[in-house]
Amino acid sequence: MTILRRNFLVAEGLVKGTMTLIDQARGETLYGRMGPGTESSGGSAANTIAGFASLGGTAGFIGKVRADQLGEVFRHDIESLGVAHYTPAATEGPSTARCLVLVSPDAQRTMATYLGISTELGPIDLDQAAIARAKVVYLEGYLWDPPRAKQAFLQASRLAHDSGGQVALTLSDIFCVERHRQEFRELLGSHVDILFANELELMALTQAKDFAGALAAIRGKCKIAAVTRSEKGSVILSGDKTTEIKPEKVGQLVDSTGAGDLYASGFLYGLTRGLDMAACGRLGSLAAAEVISHIGARPQVSLKELAAQRYPKLMKG
Amino acid sequence: MTILRRNFLVAEGLVKGTMTLIDQARGETLYGRMGPGTESSGGSAANTIAGFASLGGTAGFIGKVRADQLGEVFRHDIESLGVAHYTPAATEGPSTARCLVLVSPDAQRTMATYLGISTELGPIDLDQAAIARAKVVYLEGYLWDPPRAKQAFLQASRLAHDSGGQVALTLSDIFCVERHRQEFRELLGSHVDILFANELELMALTQAKDFAGALAAIRGKCKIAAVTRSEKGSVILSGDKTTEIKPEKVGQLVDSTGAGDLYASGFLYGLTRGLDMAACGRLGSLAAAEVISHIGARPQVSLKELAAQRYPKLMKG
């Protein structure tokens, strides 16, 4: 993570607010041009799981790292939250993925990602027993980029449904939606029960003319669609119902990285505890508000304690 | 950096607010027991230099890293601020130093440091031309722990004085003062022009009964003594004069790591630009206030821009 110098994004051909895939060489060049940074574990779904665990949820994670320094830090950070990391660190192959995150003065983030060994995730990496035990299997749209991960994705979703679980998908990024629009649309009809998206991603998916049209287009395509809208809060569609959630107040908006990921943390925590849509949305907003108040996409406080202070009734029992 | 679980320090035999030296094995055990963390470059004097450069000052750094991932990140972070890192990365020997920083809910930090290759710093690593060019050579008390660094310290201070420069020393840590009290006292009379210390370190150095006694004991022992007192601000002794500096307001106190280091950044920036003691102290307080508002011991914004907003007159010209 680094704070951005003026005009840096334009000079580097990066599009503000989006994720660009890069190779290792481009990563090194870009890093050399960036200002000083800080490092923290990340990965969209891993951030969501970290937040879910920080709220007190029981979770596991499937995703590949290499047995290198970043891989060890990744494992430490997620396991120390009580999350089971089901994928052993690889002793050969590309290095652990890394993402250069550029934070603009308005707290918007722009990402350049080297996927590294993450592209090698495949069906063989699925822990079938863990998936069968799960109430929800959460999958990120980014997995549609590496081909073998897509197969793992589909197999995990079948396993989840066969054992009575639900499947959640996040659309991840507007460019990711552009790359895989048709397949994502088909997934919604076949594999996905719960959809997470931000406003722009939903517009890209539906190609609707406005936000109301996008909501109309997505309604009924899956059981629940939770759509985040930054400072406008979020909208949740469930069957015929529409639930609007106000944004949580943020003391100091520093870095929006992980906002969507952590919204999903809170939402899924509420959902797996049987709370209603409004409660799920409020917990999502609270977790997102914490993560955008500092640099980095992982919570820096116990979300369980934070939620117990803010919403004591929801967190009881 | 990690946020601390309750009773962790006591269980691990660490003393809140201080720095303990550990070996690699202890570091790995301790890391395994810590919660999730974030990583950022550090090192007391390096933090000071990073802050000095962020204010717009011209600076170089002498200190050893290994050619490993932490070493590369360290070099990137300091060089991208325009600081010349005069010491090439070693291709053999122990790994780059690392410090496990535990942040308590009251923002106090407790450190466990594995010095790694830092202990191999010696007189041969001094860039004599760079030292001769410098207005101020800034040395950290921590250098008194590894024996060859002490020799480098003394030689650097002689070089600085021979070329008309000044020598600044920070006392670093109360345990560090306890280990080297007599030698630090002798240094003040012989090598050090500008002393940085916090209240506890100064009390340990002088063994005075109270703060007033400590100030009286140190007055005249060097040209300038700048003593930081956390929320009480700072006191600067210069000749017969005493200048009291109010603390800068902090929006959100998160992590005190680097507070003293960044106070020295601002102070030295003012001093090398010929500002008076009050201005030096205010710039020190401002830099310290920024660094304690977030996790990590390096500034996350341009201190030059921050200071220009807060003290436009001081930063002009």
C-alpha cells in the first residue's frame, strides 16, 4: 500500500478504482516507481474471511500461497484469527501473489495484481469435507481469470449445494465483470444464491441504463443480492423485498481498499447467524467502515468488540 | 505491527513501552503467538530520516540490511523518499533485522527486536564523504548494543566534528540507557551536541529524583537537549534557555510507535533550516502527531504538505 503521487496513475496507464493484472516484471518496475508503502495480507475473499472471523464466525479458507515470506505472513495473519487455511503452502512454482495498491488522496484505491501461484488453484485443492460442512461457500469473481480456478469454483459450488449449503459470489471488479459478463450471468441462474456487487459492477453486469434498471434486472436472478454504493450505503434485494441500508459513519476516510470485502464479512456473519437483511446490511456497513478508516484491507481492531459496542442487541447470544 | 490481546505482554515476559532484544528463534515463537499484523519499514534512526525527507530535507542513511525481501522493502521505502542509502545490501550473513511491535489498546507499543545483520555495522560501512557533507549526523543509542556499531558511532562523530557538522544522539529506550548509562553520560560531554530523549530515558540517564532535577542535571551537558513528554508536549534546553512546546492535537491516537523518532525528524528539519527552538519543537510535535494517528512508524502522508498547511510561515522559502 502506498500513498499516491499526483498523475502517477495516468503515467502508469492504470485506471483509478479498478484492478489490473500484471506480470512479475511489470510489478517490479511499478514498485520501483512507487513511493514508500506498508505491507499487509490481502486477497479479496481472504479479507472477507478475516473480517468474518474477527466478528466471531467460524471459517476456513482455500487458496494457494507459496512457502515464501509473503506466504508465511498470509498464513499467520489468517490462522491467528482462528481461520483454518486448508491449502498447504507450495514448495515450488511461482511466488505468493502480491498486489500493489495505490491510494489516492480521496481514499480511492487502484490495484495492480501479480497472481503468482494463485493461478494454480484447481479442483484438487478443494477440501471437500470443509465445503460440505459450510453454511455458505463464498467465491470471488477474480477466480474466473485463472482457468483451473474456474473449475474449482464450479465444483465447490456443486459440493456446497449437494450438502445443503449456499453459494455466494462477489463480482470483484468492473474489468473482471467486463471480461466474464456472459459467464457471470449464467452463474447467477445456476450456481449462485447470494450476490455481492458494488453499483458499478452491477451496472456492468446488467448493462442497464441506470441503477434502478440494474436492480430490476438482477431481482429474482438469485436469492439475495447485496449492492454496495460507497457513501450512499447499500441496497439488499431478497425475493420481492428491498432493504436500504444507510452508510455507517466513518471518522476518517483513509483508504477504501477492502470496503466491499468487509461488507461481505459483516453481511455473511449476520446471515449465518440467522439475522434479517437489515441487520446483515448494518453489520456489513460497520465492518466496511472500520476497514476504510486506515491503510490496509484487514480489520485492525476486533470487529466482534466493535459490533458489540455499536449493535449490542444484534451481537447478543 | 499487531494489536495486542489482553495479558499477552505479561505472558510473554515483555515490559510495556520498552524494547527487548530477542534472537531469531524467540522471534519465530513470538510471531506464532501474535495476532494478525501489518508490516512496515522501521528502525529508529531510519524512521527519523524518512520523516526528515518527507518534510523536504536532504538526507542519507547508513545502516545494514541483507539482500532479502525485508531488506529490499526497507531500501525501497527510504530511497523512494529521496534518501541516499549508503550501505549496500549484504549478500551473506544474518537476515535483515525485524521488530515485532505489539500495540496496546491505549496505543502504547512494546517491541521485541531481532537485530539480524544490523549487528555487523562497523566503521568500514561509514561513507566518509557523506558524513563530511552533513550539517548533522544523527545517531541512535541502540547502536551501543552491537560492539562494532559503537566504533562506527564514535568514528562518525569525530568525522562530523572535523568537518564542522554537529552530532545528535537519541537515547532510544529506557533499558538501553540502563545498559549503557555511564558511556552515554561520557558521550554527552565529548561527542554529542544535540540530545533527544523522552522523560523516562532522561530520568534513567540522570538518575534524578524528578523531572525538574533531570532537566537541571542535563543542562549545559550538550548544546541542545530536546525532551519529549508524550501528551505533555516537550521541553527544549539550549544554553540557559528553556522552551516549552505544547503537544500537537491528535485526531485519533492509534499507535505511539515512532513518536520520538518523528519528533526528531521535525526538530532536525527546523534546526538544519536555521529555525528557532520553538519552531523546531513545533515541527517535531507535528510530525510525531501524524505518526501516532495510525499503525506504523513511518509517515503516511507528505509531512511537507502537512507542515505547509499547519505552519505556512515556518515552511516558506
